[in-house]
Amino acid sequence: MGKKFNLEVVTPDRVFFEGETDMAIVRTTEGDLGILYDHEPLVAPVKIGSIRVRQDDSTYRWAACTEGFVIINEEKVTIITNSAEWSDEIDIKRAEKAKERAENRLHVHKVESKEIDVVRAKAALERAINRIRLYENR
């Protein structure tokens, strides 16, 4: 393992994670960003995807996350996201129901030309698929 840095993952509800790691990977709008000790200062937008935190035994702990941003400076790395949950905490039945609801909204919009917020329904579908994918791959 390399040198460790301070990592903090914050949601509107809580400090989701606070600790040290030697590597974290987060999905940004430009692709996955690997962060090591002494990374160049950076601010980047985070998209729906995952956060991976390397643990002391060199395995990764995976978390599903939604939009936000990552701030890297000399003191620490902070990921601010609308929501985050560890893959082993995902309520798979809830995620599957959310996926079904979003798909139904999008289907009704196409078939009946009903007024719905398509962007919001697509985002809900993407979040649900992300949670299901992480749950299944844990």
C-alpha cells in the first residue's frame, strides 16, 4: 500500500465516510478518476456511478453514488454527492421497484404522450440501474 490521504464522502444527510485510504476511485463526467496520495488539486463533477475505497487488505469497498463533485486539495479529498450507500446496504427490492416505476413513466410518456418530467424519470432509472448493478457485483 502507498501513502494514505484523508477521504471524506458527504451527503446532505450525513458524513457517509471519513477516514484514510491510499486509493479511491470515483466516476466523473470525464470517466473514472483514480486518486492517490499527493494528487494534483482538482475540482470535478461526479456523475451517477460508484465510489471505490481501497481498504487495508487491498480490497475495495464499493458505494453507489449520485451526482455531485469531488474536491482534491493538499489537506484531503472530499466527495460531495446527493446520496451514497455501500453496496452491501442496498435494498435490492426497493431498487427494482424504483427501476420499474421509472420504466413505466417513460413507457406511458411514449405511448400516451402524457406530460411527465422525462429528464427526471431517466435519472431515476439510471440511479436504480446503478444500485442494482452494484448490488449484483458486490
